[in-house]
Amino acid sequence: MSAPILNIVLYQPEIPQNTGNIGRTCVAIGAKLWLIRPLGYKLDDRYLKRAGMDYWQHLDWEAVDSWHEVQQRLPEANVWYLTKTATRMVWDAEFTRGDILLFGSESRGLPSAILNELPPNKIKLPMTDLVRSLNLASTMNTVAYEAIRQFGGLET
């Protein structure tokens, strides 16, 4: 299997439908999905399968016990921390193939210890103060496709 175009990392995701939709996008773009435990659902959850449809069998994915484990496995990858507390916008980042896009859980986001690892790499999508947060799957899709746009699209 060739190297993934991106590494999508979900830190303790809680909603199976989001993970299923993100998995489908990962298949579409050739990204690897990393799930950091604990998960808010079982991997055989019917909502996960329904959202991922019949694409899950084609998904390059792995469940791990910690963010540190992902870092050890991908030591050379550039990490982008997605958080609404960032001051830098997604399109100001300079994405490269193989980057890590790290997303927090739906209700808690990323812990401050992780967010403070590399402050210049904290990025966000713009939104008004009327919205507390954006949907995880929608955010991941937007950021992943911006990254792919920046480095020239998918190899087909």
C-alpha cells in the first residue's frame, strides 16, 4: 500500500456517524484514519457502519491507545492541530503530503497539553460567535480538501 496522502487523527471521538463519514472521505482521498481510544462507541456500531457504508472495507485505519503512539509511528510528519482557539486560519497553513490533521473529540476538543505542543501549528476555520463549534466530519472534509488543493490534488 502506498503512503497515505494525509493522516487524519481523531482524538477520542464520540459520535459514530462522524467517524463513519470521516472514514468515507479518507477512502475517497487516500488518507489514513487514526482513532485514539477511548472511543465513544464500539467499532462494530451500526451507526458507524451506516455512515461509512460499504467503504469501510477499503479504509486504511488503525485504533491506538494514545496520541504519543501516533507520534512515535509518524515521527517525521508535520502536525496541524484543529481548534477554534487558534488565531491562524486553515488557508494560512502550508500543508504537505503525509501531514497529520489532528482533531479533538466532539464535546471536549483537544486537551491543552496536546494543543500547546506546537502553538504555531494550531489552525481553525472561521465562524461567528453565534456558533459554539462546527461538525467534526464537515470540518475534517473542509480541511483535508484545502490541504489537497494546496499540494496539487490527488494522483489518479
